[in-house]
Amino acid sequence: MKWENNGELAQRDLSELVRRLLDVEATNHGDELTRLGTKCNEEE
């Protein structure tokens, strides 16, 4: 994983992390992860 100078995770790594978490997280967290995934894909 690569961190940007502003302290945030690089967009590609964030997208991959969200995708992997969606595979293993309980469904009650799925909506929030989907929202994060959508946000990171919009910024690419």
C-alpha cells in the first residue's frame, strides 16, 4: 500500500482495500464500504 503526501491512502490501493473488505465484511458494513468505494472510484 502506498500513502500519499497528504496522509491518505493512494486511490488505487483504497479501491482495492474496499473491494477486499466487501468480500469479507458483514452485510451491515456493506453499505458504508460501497459508499467509500464509490467515492474513491470517482476521484480516479
